[in-house]
Amino acid sequence: MTRRLLAAFVSFIVLPVGCADEPPAPSGCKEGNTIGDVCAGVPNDPVCAEEYCTESVACAEIIEVNSGAAFGEAVGRAQAGTCIALATGSYGAVILPQGVSLLGKGADFVTIAGIETGGPGVTVRGVSITSGSLTVRDGDTAFLMSRVVDSLEDGITAGTSSSVTIDASEVRNAKRYGVSAFDVVGLTINNSIIHGKEAGGGPGVWAQCSGGCGCTGSTNVSLSNVKLVGNQVVGLSLVGATATLHNVEVKNTTVGGNFEAGGGISASGCSQVTATQLSIVDNADFGMLLDDSSLDVDGLKVSGNLRGLWMQKIGLTRPGWKAVVRNGELTGNLGIGVGVAEDSVGVEILQTTISETKTIALPVLVNGVSAGAQNVGDGLTWKDESAVLLDNVTVMSSDRASVLIDGGVGSGSSIAKLVLSGGDEALGIIQQNFDAGAGDMQPTVVDSPSITVSMEEVHGVPDNIAIPPTI
């Protein structure tokens, strides 16, 4: 349904995170929680052996709590450095004072209605939050190792100028954002899962500097061993952010309530993204959209998306910024394997395979004019005089076109050691709408098939992609 619609329209204390200095290794990984060879999410076993979970924790004071009334009293007298240790059970919502830590035996044992920080230096570990949210107020710092389920708002909110670390955690079924981080100083997510609602949810993680390309501060984002599954609108959105991603999987994003987007990762507004072992699979819309941002990725896997990797306006606002893809595998995407558009510069695709791009109806331009939808199944679309370097790239088993260049290319463009196979040998490299008299340029070709040049338009050209909206 989704793809048919798109086709038609397209601190004081030192506190270890577990009972020791590192999170305990799970005894077994729950189904669906693996990312590569790593198990993410809350630990299967209790994070501590004792009921009150206080061993191996450095605290100035420990208050043991076993009832709602005792919980309220403990919070009322807690000072910076206090650890509140909760017995198994359910507790009401709480605002944690500055420097106070909240310790539970594990997310399967301790439930809290909602948590909000009341100052910096807060740690929350080994609890579940149900229906409510985990909110880090503006300017606060927090370390979180917990589960948030069925939130009626955002699962975790990182306030303006806050710095938040989320480790060995899960956010499931949030009504809005799984994790929202607008104008934060830092957001770090490790070994965690953000899983969306089946209906009526929102993006998985949204990190944004509100000024976009005009940001005066820095929004730093780090995701390592993170799985973003079944979210809506977009799995991960980065706007004006500096992001490092490692072993991240974005999967099964669906469209929003008004049929917006449905993409895997969107990086826009002069974001800078460095990534390794990045997997983007089976999203309803694009796999990855890079808009006026930079990318350096090694080990990119993009498959089963409606358009795989689309890069546009690269270097527009920040001259010299590049988009570099190394050791990529883009396979089984619909419509487009890789697209480069809107006068992008500094795009390099190296040691990469683009294969089995399947046909689907997409919005296209015919002779530069919007012309509804046409069937498209192109390995590589290269348009708008973008400057691209292809080196050791294989394009194979494309349904419509192998490499389609529309018009001239940007200065310095080259194709080296390009291999066409699986039927793409017959499709060849096409450079259409080419007018040498108007100054159109061709890429330099080395150890690659020759280019078939046409002054006419052979195929309608896929339209560009809109940046996903906030909700």
C-alpha cells in the first residue's frame, strides 16, 4: 500500500552502568535483538543479584525503597550523590534531583510511571517506564539504562543543551518520537533498540540543530550497536548534526499518518555523517537520503528500499564537503539503486556493488518537466551536472538502465574500472540530453565501457526526494 501510494505520488558521583564497570553480558539474546554479532537492548538477566541492586556502586548515600510512600520520602531527602535503590514492584512518576541515581534490579522487575530529571548528573538504571516518558530537562546530563514502553508522548526526550547517554536500553511503541533531541549538546546511544508502534507512531531518533546549516553550536550524535525498527516517517533523522554511526541497522520504517516519507536515514541541513557497518533494509521509502550534508561511510548495506541511496545538493552550502561511499552493497532496491542530483560535488563511490534494482513506478521528469509516474529501475542515476567519481564499481541486473547520466556532468567527474554484468552489459552507460554545444561535459572514462551519448531523452528521470518533516 505504502509503495503503491509513493509510486503514484510520490557529576559528583561515579556510578558504573551495571553491577560492575561494564553492562553484564546477556545469557542469551532475545529474538530480533541482534545487530551483527552484538546483542542489544535491556539485559535478559537482572543487572544485579541483590534485591536492592547496590553492590559495586559508588554512592555517597544509599536509600533502599520498597513502597510508593518510601519512594516519595527518599526523593524528598535525596542529595547529590544519593542512590535510591528500588525493590521489585511498581512506583509512581518522579522528578529526580540533581546528581541522584535511581537503581532497579532490572527492567523486568521495577516499573515506574515516568521519570524527569531535576538537574544534571542523573542516572537511571534497571527500570521500565510505562505510558509515561523519560525526560531530560534543558541543560541536564543523564545516563540511562532502562526500558520505555507505550509512551503517550516521546519515549525519551533530551532537552535543549542537554547531554544524554542511553546504553543497553529499549524504547518501544512511543506515540511520537522514540528519542527526540532538539538542540542538544550530545546524544549517545549504545547497544540499544528503538522499536516503533504498528500505527500512530513517529520517527525512531530525531536529532536536530534548529538552525540547520546556520547552526552556531554543535549537536553531536553517536550511535553504536543500535537497531531502529518499525518506526514511522523516518528511522533516523539528522539535521545540522555531527554524527558517528557504527553497526547501526535501520529497518522496516513505514509512512507517517499523512503518508509522509517512510525512509531509513535522512541527513540534511549540513549534517556530517561518518559511518561504518551501516545496514538499511526494507524501508517503505528511501534507504538513505543525504541532502546538503557530508558522508563518509565504509561498509554500507542498503537493500529492499523504495530507492536505495539518494544524494542531492552535496557541497552546496559547505564547499569542499564530500559524500564518500566505500565497500557498499546496494541490492534489490526498487526504482533507484543510487542517485546523485542537484549539482552535487565531491561524490565518490568506491569498491561498491549496485545490483538487482527492480522496476517500480516513480515520479519522473520528462525533458525537465514533471510528468507523473513512469516505471523506473536504474542502477545509478546521475543528473543535474553533478560531479561524481566512480572507481571499482559493479552495476548488475538492473531492470531499466544500468548507469543513466542526464545532461552534462560536473568538472572532474570520472568513471574508472566500472564493471557491468548480469545483463547490464547490453544496457551500457547512457548519457542522454547531452548538448556539447551548450557546454555539457562528459566524465573521463578509464578501463570501463564506453558511453552511449544521445542528444534526446531515452528515459524519464526520477524526481528528487523531499526531506522528511518533523511531527
